[in-house]
Amino acid sequence: MTCTYTDIPKLGFGFMRLPEYERDGEKVIDIELVKGMVDAFMDAGFTYFDTARGYHGGKSEAALREAVVERYPRESFQVATKLPAWMAKSADHARAMFDKSLSQTGAGYFDFFLLHNLGEDRTKLFDDWGLWDFLAEKKEAGLIRNLGFSIHDKADALEEVLAAHPAVDFVQLQVNYADWESETIESRKCYEVARAHGLPVIVMEPVKGGSLVKLPDAAVDVLYGVNPEASLASWALRFAASLPGVLTVLSGMSTLEQVRENVRALAAPEPLSDVEANALVQVRAILNGIPTVPCTDCRYCLKSCPQDVRIPTALASLNILALYGDEHRAQENYDWNASDGPASSCIACGICEGVCPQHIAIVDELARAAELFEGDAR
């Protein structure tokens, strides 16, 4: 298939991390601030907006309608949203999410629509519930212009999905310079699989949820030594935008200053020079030299755990803390990906340690993760 858009500006506005404030004990999206952020984004010539059913407790799509759809001509921007089958109670519930998204966004149609967050055991639901065919029908009816999926898994899993479902228009992948050669994320390998299939790539997590603006001092010194004027975020955004076949690079912006900084970085993006590319290689080496839990995400532990604890996710969150000191991102990763198998569910049976090729003291690490990330469970 061929994507119907080829000239979208390189920065996309992710509606995953919108500014919030508390009202009557409840978190509320600061819609007036969001409108100002949207205006700055659009005024700079950028047009792509990304949301999902599950963002901000289901409120993100409505915020997009109020801040974008109701304030700008429909042909002046693109809307992307996602169907998370793993949040549904049944096939009918999952299908109903499409109409709910159409109503909440008020978009009339979706320029980009994604099967959300494939990978691990989540992929099977989309097949079992016939959602590929269901969404293909929506595309045939003109309600979807481009159909694709996002995935958080390794290159082999991506290859399997594309082999089973070749009629997709694009893929959305986690791509950033820190994860480029990662054994757990496999950014480069996933990107190369997508390109081998001739598919354009939408990049998510280019700044690794904000962690790449919280680098260790040694890494910061390398980047500032090359260009003291460039923001840390700009390095990450330009790395992703420089890759051939990248359609746009999503940033989950939370402040007006972040919008201004990011549009400056990608207003006229230039490929990284050899000197800049080498600087990022040095930064990766610095990050790789920091002691972390040596999990390679082989997932043998998942197959053996009687409690279905999301062990690799817990260990990944611990590593985010170790590498970047980014408590917010570590917690966010844990909340999003380990809520159905928290570390506190561990019964210390030790089966996982018996099958771990890296000989990790998993029981001890899970106890540490439960203490750090589970609030009242601590």
C-alpha cells in the first residue's frame, strides 16, 4: 500500500502528555494552554496531531476536538488516533471504540488510524477479534485515509505482523538514538524491517519520554562541545527526522516552551553531520557504560512466572532511573506497561531466576521496583 501523505512537516504533536491542573481533586487538561500550544504549532507550519483512546484517561481525543478540530479548517491538519484492543472487554467493545473516537474527536475521518500497541500477547487480540478486517472496511468507507499500527516489540515480531498483514500504509515505531542499537528495543532493526517492506515510519518516543533531555553530565558535555546552542531535545528530534522514510516525528509536548523549542529544531531540519552523528555514538557509549540491570528482554521469565508479573517492564523502569534519573518517565513506563502484572505480585518462587540467561537476581529487583513504583504498595 502507499501512504496518501508524503509531505507532512517533520514534527507531530502528540496528545499523550498534555498540561493538567487539579480541580476538585481531579486532574483536568488545561485546554486553554493546549489551545495556545496548538496555535504556536500551527503558526509554525506543522499540521500532524496524534492521540489515542486511552490517553489522559480517555480525555485526550475530546481535547483534540476542542483545541484543533473546532478551531481550524479540517483540511489544514491531520488527525491520528488509535484503537487499543487490549483495553476492551470484547470484540464488540473494541469495534465500538472506533465510533467513539470518531465522535470524541469530531474529525469526520481519520488521516491516520492505528491498531494500538501491538507486541507480546497484545497482538493476538487484534487477530482474534477480526479488527484488521473491521478497520479495512472503515478505510474502504472513507473514514480512514491511512491504516497502520504501532508496536512495542522486537524486529522479529514486527516482521511477523507485516508478513501476516502486508496491506498497511505505515508503521509507528519507537526510534531514538539511545535505543538505536538496544538489544531490548531494537530501534534500528525495527526501522530497517519497516523500510525493507517499503513502509513510511512515524516515530514515537524520539526523546524517550523526555529522558534524553536528562542526560548524565558527561553526555551533555559531548553534545554541548559540538554545539553549545542546540537544545538536548533538538539532538534527539533531528536524529529521528534525519532517517530516510520517516514521515513525521511525534513529540508529546506539555508546555508552550517545549512547542517553541521543538518547532525551532525541525522548522528546516538538516541531516546530522558526520561530527554530530559521531557525538551521538559517544553519548550512547556513555549511557551503555552506566551500570544497569542486564535484562535483554528475552522474556523467558514471562513464560515461567506463575503470577504473570511484567518482569522486563519493571526492570526497564529501574534502568530508566539508573541511566537518566528520570523518575517521571520511569513511573510512566511502569504504570503503562506493568499495571496488569505489578512487581508486588511476585511470590518470590524464584522460577524466573532459574531460566534467566543473564543470572539476574530478579526477585530482589522486583522488590525494589515495587518499593519505588507502586505507591501504597510500597
